[in-house]
Amino acid sequence: MDKTVRTAGSRTRKVRGYGELDLIPMPEAIPELGIEVGSLGTVDHVYEDGARIDVEVSDDDGVTLGYVTLAAEPKLHVVAYYVDD
């Protein structure tokens, strides 16, 4: 497993295959936010242990639909979501 490494002026390395600013398809629909299975989101944060990632999901016009926390194990799945009003 890769480890998160931060140095001055550098980006965060990928952890378990996901890195900040990566595009990732949503593994589940979240009807409350208008998010469908396969909707693309942008990884905002990879937690140090690599077990969870925070993803911002936007519509085709770039308007944020919401923020989703995904857990990586046993397979990628939604553990939390919210809208930042």
C-alpha cells in the first residue's frame, strides 16, 4: 500500500490508487443529491490511512451537487454525503 507523503510544494501521492483531483465514478446513486451511479466526482481529500476519500460531485455545468465520503473496503461504497449550502 502506498503511503501519503506531503512535502513543501508537492501534491499528495496516491493512496490505494486514489489521489487528490482524480476523477472517480460514484459507485451508488444518491437521489437526494441528484447523483446517479457512474456520475463523476473529483477527489478532494484522501485520508492518511487510505481507507476513505472525500469527493465533490458536480453537474455538467460545474455546479456542485454535493460532497460524498467513500470507503475503499471491502469495495468502494458511500458512507456519508452532504450539501454545503
